[in-house]
Amino acid sequence: MTVDVQPGPLAIDGAEPVRTDPWPTYDKGDVFIEEEDLEAALDAVRARLYFRYDHRPHAETRTGRLERELCAFFAAPHALTCASGTAAITLALLALDLPPGSLVACPAFTFAATPSAILLAGHRPLLVECDDDLHLDVADLRRRLTPEVRAVVVVHMRGFASDMPAICAVAREHGIPVVEDAVPALGARLGGRPLGTFGDAGAFSTQSDKSLNTGEGGFLLTRDPAVHARAIVYSGAYEGRMARHFDGPPPAVDDLAYPIFGLRMDEIRAALASALLRRLPERLAAHHRNYDDVAARLADVPGIALRRPVADHAYLGEALVFRLPGAGAEATAWTAAALRAEGIDARARRPRRHQRPRLLELAVPVPRPGSRARRAPRHRRAARRVGRHPAVGQPHRTRPRPRGDGGAEGGRGGTLVMVRVLYVTGWCRSGTTLLGNLLGECDGVVHVGELRYLWTNGILGRGTNTLCGCGLDVASCPLWKGVVARVAGDDPQWHAERAVRLQQAALRTRHTGRRLAEARGARAAHPAVAALAALYAAIAEESGARLIVDTGKFPAEAAALCGAPGVDARVLHVVRDPRATAESWRRAKEYIPAMGAARSTAYWTGFNLASERVARAFPRRSLRLRYEDFTADPRGSLARVMAHAGLDGEPPADADGRADLGVNHTVTGNPDRLRRGPVRIREDDAWTRTQPAPARLVATALALPLLARYRYPLVPSAAGPPDRTSRDEEKEGAA
């Protein structure tokens, strides 16, 4: 980047400042709070139940729900809400049961709360040096770890990740636990993994300048149930209330053997935090976007050395820290004062022992929706580039705020870049794999198959098939390798485990109603929705596609997408005669086992009823297509689907239903997804001749209420013998 650095009049010398509007920092009021967040807090006030340990079961309290949501968001087994970030660090140290008065190492560059928490827990802080980029110096840590040191508290100061793999390795060598002070870095990641999940415990804050703002508050994450139980007791779970936090028997922790310190979170703050957590990915993306833009503009400015992360994107993006190499204390302080005169909040910092050049720190806020930053004249000095950067002082929202059955346009204060998704619902063996592959032949379209199985099959290898439609293993396919790298960084296994937990918690058919309520704005969205949206965004970026076709068939996913941030969702509900699907399921297909008629039809009924709920909620986004109509008129049906999805051009099949299939990148689906070359789309009606009478009777009885709705006769007519002459070029429509 070429940077034009020209001297010019400065506000500190009496010139007009770059900014006259107040810098949107936390102390002037949170700019990311929306009506739904306020309503969540007000609902808690109206409920008049403010104490977490009242008559309700733990799972029905707002604090209990928030803790479950935090576990899902961070892929952590245990979470405990508490009164503050300082309280969270203290509870972690107390729960580790260290000998009283132990030395606890922590970085010298930190906020006073870190050593204060160590003192609160009854221990002594041992300061460890930091490197030039203000990360904990691993070499100095190793030098200082004597037998007296019983734990390490790592601080991700100003939202920048410390080198957690290296620090944890050193701690393991000495057999001591690691507590992550992730208070300044809520939501930041290292290698795709959230900070606060590397050590034995992670402490977070929801104080007013944090990614989740409840004024005061915090929470603790841990993998160890005993640490969790002791922290619960210390926080104030008296007289047996600790057991409420566990679904089964609690750990063998005597809750009468520990003092209680009244460090609990209340229900009102929990309600507000829970609402904000649903939109946390949006806020984090805004932080990253704004920080990256500012940092790029300053990267080549002479005399400025930006703080370097330990890995790509391993920072929150809330604070911009840089050194002025060669500048003394007076020059550094003057530069901070000059920036403040321009309307930019900045302050000078003193690094370790005064041995390094002094530092400058600027907040890079998530700005108020709808605000605009006024640009400075081009002749101003490079130091003022921060102030005229358009991302500082205005938002770049990616989540469409309008609710209901609207289209793709919307958002405030910036251009929305939407990912268009055609999501196919219905029941399996209904021709959806073939339909998706045909749509994948259109320009700018990628068919991903049943995307939800990317993690179980492709990354964890737990499914029935690990092949991509291109013939390579999903983990080896260039497209999916790129997608996984974008969303999971260098820890895909951990991310895959989290994704599967989110799917099980929020994206099964039974969850359709809840996801619809979120999509319509009646409740805040589950973290699984943001994770799903991020995956589609990564696919669009990696493939360059303007439409993603997902034949996953789970109505809850379709419902989630209708309200997902940055997603323009279209839903295609495909229906096939339940007797036909039952007969298809009677026969195993390579890696797909067989299923009985009763079970198949029960699924058919449930999936189709749930799909109808989505269509009723979002009629303009929804289209229904019968398999029988598709196979009778493939070209006309494809034209309808393409129009619904916003695609132009000719349908990828001729009037006789002939088409040519190329390579696809389906994650899983019908084994026929691996087929390439010429196909002919014709109805597979052999089931009318081969289905046993008892199976047909069971399927008819179970599906009876829906048969007439989908225009299926009570007694299907038998088909004639198959046309053997055209069988070689025929492609069955069943998926």
C-alpha cells in the first residue's frame, strides 16, 4: 500500500479536527444494544425472579440457560456465570485448590485486576516479562518456573492472543495448571479455537467495555467437573445448590467444606448477556473488519510499528496498539495528545521497565449503526489516517435487521454482502441429490450435498462415507480444505466437535419451532445459527459461487437460515409419495443402511410437517415441488426452481429430461451423487410393482392425513414393466 505522508496543519496547533463527533467508546454508552436486547432484560425484570437459586429448576433460570449457551458457543463442557471478570479469575484459582500463598505467574503487561485476583485467591503474583509485541515471554516464563510457582495466569491483553500452545506445553512440563485471563479477549480465537478454552480454566468479563456488555458480570469455563463444582460453591451456591448445576450426580465435592463469597450473576444480567451472545459473531466480525482496515492503512507508515499477533487473525480487534521506534517519552505523549485533539481517543503507554520505546493505544470501537465518519483532507499527516478511516465511526453490518418474510435487502449503515442459499427440505429418497446436482450445473452454483455432515463425515470420520462428490475424501478435496481452513483455522477437529454439538443442540427437526421464532424475531438466535451462516460465507468465498444449494433436508436448518446473519435463504420443499420412499428405504444403498416402512413413514411425516411450518412462516421464500412433477417435466420444474432461487439462464436438462452431469462437491447424499456423464430423468415407479402389501399398508396408514394434501391417491396404480431399452441411460430420481 502506498501511503501519502504530507505535513499539514494539525488540530493541536489550532486547525480543524478530523472528527467532531464523540468517539464511540463504551463510557459514552453501548452502541451495539438493540431493542431485542432491551426486551430480554425487561422480560427478566417483569418476571420478578432475579435470583438464580429460586424455586425453578436450574435449566429454567436465565443464568442456567446462559451457561448452556456459553458451553455451546465455546464448545466447553462447563460454564459458570459470576459477578465480574476479576471474580472469574479468582474463582478459577480458588477452585484449583492450590496451597495457600502459592506463587502464581502472570505477565507484567496486564490490568491491575489480574494480580488483584491472585491476591484475592490468597496467593502471590509473580510477574513475567513480555516480548516486544507485549505477549507473555515464554522463554522468561520457563526461567521463572521454580517449584514455588503453582500456576500460570495468561492474559490476552488488549484482545491479542498469547502463544497458548507454547505456554501450555511449558506448564505441562512443570505439572502446573494454566488459567486464561480472557477478560480482554471475549470471542477472539487462536487457530480457530476460542481463547479461554486452551487452559484448565478460562475467565471472561461482561463489563461495559467487553464484547458482551451487561455493565458488570463475568463467567468461567472449564473442562474439569471438580473445578467447576468448587467454583460454583465459592461463587455462592449454598446449602446443596451446587448439585443443581449437574444433570447427573455432582462431583465428590463437599459443598460445606468451602466458604462462599457471593460472586453470583443475577437473572437480569444473564438475560441481557444471553440476547447479546446471539449477535456476538456479528460484533466480532465488525471488530475484525474495522481493525484490519485501520491496520492496513497504517502498515507502511514510516515511524509506526504495529503490534504483531502470535498468529494470523489471533486478536479481537478492539484495540490498536503500536510503537513509535526511536521516539522518546515526550514525543510519544505529544503524538497521543495530537490524536486526541483530532477527536481520536488515544493514550500513551509505558512498557516494561522503561526499556522500550513508549506505546500508543487507540480503541477501535464497534460503531453506532447509521453514523458516518467525516473524512479528513488528503494533505493531513499520516498520523491522522486513523481518524479519517471510514470504518472507524460507522458500522459495517452483515446481519439483515428487517424481520419477517422479507427479501435479501436490508441492514443499516453499510452495504450487506449476502450469501444466497437454496435449502432443500423434505424426506430422503425423494430425488433431491439429483436435483441438487442438476442445479450445480448452472453457472455460479455449487451443490454441497447434505452440508450438516461435513463435520461428522468429512472431518471427524464418524459417518458412513467420507467421500466428496469429486471422488476425493472430503478432508483432501481442495474446496473443502479451503472452506475448513477459513472457519476452523488450524484446529479443525476441535471446531468439528463444536459444530456437531451445536447441531445436536439446535438444528434437529424437533428444534424447527424455536429456530422459526428466532428467525421471526421473537427470540434471540442460538449460536448454531451464526456458526451455520459463517460456514456458508466461507463456502461462498472459497468457491466464488453466487448460489449454494444444500440438500440437507432438515427443516430446522431451513428455519435458521431464514433469520441467519448475512444469508439470503430460499427454501425448496420436495415431496414424494411416502410409499415410494418407504420402498426405497427397504433396500440398502452402498453406505446407507435399510429402514423399515413404519420408521421411514414416521420420518416422512415429521420432516414434511416441519417443512410446512417453515413455508407458512416464510411463504415468499418457499416453494414446494413434488418428485412426481419433477420427473414428469424435468425442464419445466428446473425452470421454476431456478426462478425461485434467483437464477437466470436455461435449465440444465432438455425437453426429454436428458442432462449431462459434471464433477460436484457434495459432502454426502445418495451414492448416485458420484455419477457423472449423461443421465435421463425419469420417474422410478418400480415400487408400485415390488413393494410388499404389508409395508404399503403401514406406509399408507401412517401418512394418511397428508396423502390428499400432496395429491397422492389412497390406492396407487401399478406401473407397467420397465423400459429395458432405455435403462442404460436412465437415472432414477430417488435420492
